[in-house]
Amino acid sequence: MPGLPLACRDLRLGFALKGGGEHRLLDGASFDLPAGSALALTGPSGSGKTSLLHALAGLALPAGGSIRWGELNLPAQGEAARDTWRRGNLGLVFQDFFLIGGMTALENVLLPAWFDHARAPEALRDRAAALLARAGIQSPATRIEAMSRGERQRVALARALLRAPAVLIADEPTASLDAASGAAAAELLLQVAQESGATLLLATHDLALAARLPHRATLVEGRLEQTQ
Amino acid sequence: MTLAMNPWPIARAALRRRRGTVLALMLLVALATALGIGVGLMERGLRRGAAQAADGFDLLVGAPGSQTQLTLTAIYLQPDVVPLLPGAVLQRLQADTDVAWLSPIGFGDRWGSHPVVGVAPAFLTLGGRRPLAEGRAFAAEGEAVVGHAVPLKLGERGVPQHGLAHAHAEPHGHEHEEAGFTVVGRMPPTGTPWDWAVLLPIETVWEVHGLGNGHASEEAPLGPPWTVDPPGVPAVMVAPRGIAQAYQLRQRYRSDGAMAFFPAEVLVSLFRIGGDLRMVLSGMAAASTGLVLAAVFLSFAGLLAVRRQEFAVLRAIGAPRRFLLAAVWLEMAVILGVGAAAGFLLGWLGAALTAGTLGRAARVSITIAPSLAEAGLAAAILAAGLLAALLPALWAWRRPPAEGLQG
């Protein structure tokens, strides 16, 4: 699926503080990302990178402004419509993988297929197997608990890619991995994003990784600074 | 939009991850269900067995005294010293035109652990209403018809020991050689202690105890009328010609040294007393079932609370809320379904074992047959649980996904 372009206008993020007032994470940012391009999002801890990604994924609503993926203004959609949009367009990768324990690697990858199929279609089964092979997972029938952290993140990546999403959002995908595992996971992510033409948003502390992406932005004190 | 989905892998993974807890919860549900079902089954089995026991005993006539005691003695063959009904009343009864047939019930001897009871031939078939299981009715002294559970075959002989009546006079007991009997018939099962009894002609029981046989000659056919000074008997079972005659007979033999009553009425009033106890028991069973289900529900809600991250992740990667609802509900349904089904079988088995043990001890058969009521109870427990499971499922539904994703 070719990537979707992103256009944010006057995007404001923040949360109410106890005892009144509001903590602003993003104060009216407007930015664009062309379809199929890749943006690295950096910034100090607590600057709101994760909150921004959640808003872009439709998991949380911004305090104001618009987030347009293609023609669709995501925050204006209802909760069910945002679920549907994520299912059809988005692949999410988390710092802590968030795989489902008690299931095998293959089952974890096939999980998104079961959201709207009683039985995963043949094409998705083949794709799941191919993605796991590509991710270097030797035994897809192994329970996830028995896998190393590096393997788990590659399984999580395969899960995000199952439905060939137009948008990939990765929140610190290498932060909880050792250097070698992190590099392997990052390499795989960048490769598949480029091959599929998906629009990639990647939050990271790893400046070397950020440097490999064509667009970079830093979130600091409520402002988003683009650093080309 | 399509409603197709497959939440089973999520439910299965959750069941797997907490196998121990899940098994414990299933066991709790099973025990709660078994308790409710077992108590219900036992209660109904006892009630039905007791009602059956009075079947055939339309009207009992005995000497004035306790109706309850006479009922227990005549129907459950409980050995007890009861006052004897004078032979004169027996003579009046056998001449009464409202009586279809009658049979004295006379106790005395035992054969092994089996009571030997003297009756009239009509009693064996309830006046022709109930055929024998095999063989024929006794036609002469020295012949016997045995209860269904007596271990004697047709044609086998037995010799009763002097039992109850003379146990104190002759502590060692002696065999009544002259009262040896040959089995000629077997009664159908009745579910009462009568299944263990050896039935002899009442004339034999009288003669063994030196009371004559009530007939003018040795050749007279067995049974009424007993014309020559019949001895007193503990009870006479009377089959009236009709319902109106039954009430008239009861009225007629309520004085002059006699007491006539319907044993079914005595049993009903006995069960009415037991009814309050049953309600307490059923109430306690229902309460503990409810408590166990509440505990199961709370532990399940607790299990879900620690899984809020998993639900958030599912939402984040595109699961519709109904998928979460279905997964959580399915998981609870498995626990409840397996528990309730196992509990149904466990309750049935438990009630059957208890009934067997109790029944053997009392020589009463308690039939345990699950009915729609029990299946309904299991289904009600299941339905209540599934309905209750919607609450935590809805909780999972309502959580905003971003919340669960923060570390």
C-alpha cells in the first residue's frame, strides 16, 4: 500500500494538571510529511514524543488542531472509525514490543487478521510466514515468552507489517534492545518502510538512527523544530 | 463493516497464561453448581421415593396409637412394638362390603437380615393390580414370595429364625423348622424395605407362634375370611372399593379399638415438617452458589485489571472494541461453561452416591434423575455468570487505549 501524506495544522497537545492549569506539550504546530517519506522525531524524555505519536495514531485526541492523513482528519472521527482507520492503515511498533504472551510468534503476527476475519485468509498467512522469515525468526511456532528481546521486537515488527500499512509509527523501537539487536531491528524497519513506500514516523533517542532518515524534527518545550 | 472476527486466540492465550487460576476458578464454579444441583436432586429423590412408598397402601387400620409409628412400621417395616388390632375388628373388616380386599400385616421372624412378614395372597399383587416379577403367589403354607432384593431363587428353600417377637425369651434364637418355606414367586421392585422382605401366608406366621390359623380346617384356602378366632395383628391394609368407600371406611373404623387412616396423608404431613428444613437447605445451597460465583467474578475482574495494557495494545493495533468485548466474554464463558458442565455431572454423581449410601442403609430406593429443573439451574448459573461477565468486558471496552500504553 503506498504511503499516506500527513498534514498537521495548529496541532496542540497537552494535559490538564491536578489543581487546575494545563501542561502544554505542543503549542500549535503545523507540519507536513509527504507520502512515503520518513521522519525521525527526537527530543528529551518527557517532551511529549509518545503523546504526539499517540495523537497521530488516533489513540488520543489532541487539545486542538487537525491531523490529516490523506483526506481524513483523524481527530474528527469517532472512536470506532479511528479503530477502523488504524486497522486498515497503520502499523505500530512499541518500545516494549507489547506482544501477547501465551501465543506463538506466528499467532502474534496473525493477530491483526483476526480483528475482522474469523479465519485468517490464505494470503495473510503466507505473508505472516514470509515476514517472519524475513525478520529472521527460525521457528514461528515458538511461544513468544521463549524468545530473546531482539527476536520479539522483530516479531512485533512483522505484526505491524502484516496488513501492509500505509503508515508506520515506531516509538523508540530500539531503546530497550542491546546495540546489535537494536541495529538489526532498525535496519529491518527502515528497509521494509522504504520497500513498501509506507510513510514512517519514528521517535528515537538514537541520533545515529535519526540521522539515517530524510526528515528530522525535535520536540522541545512545546515547539516542534524541523531539522532538515 | 464486517462483524467477522476471531477472538478465540486471545481468550485461549489468556487461559493458558493463568492455567492454575483458571482451573481453580473452574473448580469453584463446578463445586457451586454441584452443590445447588445435588441438594435439589437429593431433595426431589427423597420426596419421590417417599411418595412411591405409600403406593398401594390405601388405608391402614390398626390399634389406636400413633399413626406415624404405624405408617413407619407398615410401610418402612421399621421394627417397633405396636399395639395389636383385635381379631374381632379383622372379622368385621373382612365382612365389610366397602372393602375390595384386605391383608393383615404380621411381623415376627427374620430370615437372615430379612424380615419375614405375613400377608394375605391379595397383597402380593395388590388385588391383581400389580403382577409379580416372576413366579406365582403362594397358594399353601410353606410357600413364600420374596421381595425383589432377597437373594433367593425360585424353588430355593429358607428357614426363618425366631427373631423379633421372641428375641428376649429365647436369646439364642432357634430355627422354626416347621416354618421352612419354598420360594414360589418374586415381587416387583417397590423401592421400599419391602424389597428385602420374605412374604409368607399370614396363617403361617400365626401358627408358628401358636396362635392357630384362623380357619376352621387345615385345608381351607389361604386368606380371608378367617372365621375361627383370628389373632390380633399389628396392621391391616385395606383396599376400599372406591374413593367414597375409602372415606366411609376411615370413618367407620375410627372407634371401638380401631384406628383407620390414609398413610399417604401421614407421609405428606411428615414431609411438610421436613419442608421447612428443605427450604433452609436449598437456601443455604443457593446462597453458597451465589457467594462462590461472586468470588469467581471478583477474581476474574481482578485478572482483567492487570491486563489493561494488553487491551490497550489490541486497540492500538486496530482491534475494534467488540473484539475486546468478545475475547473477555469468551474467556469467562469457557471458565463458566466448563465449570457448570462439570458441576452438573459432579452434582449428579454426588447425589447418586449419597442416595445409594443412604438408600442402602435405610433399604429405601432414592431415585436420582436429573430433570429440566437441574439442567435449568446449571443454565441459570451459566447465564447469570455470562451476564455478569459483561461488566468487566464492558470495562475493557471503555478504557481509552492510550492510557494503558503508558508504561
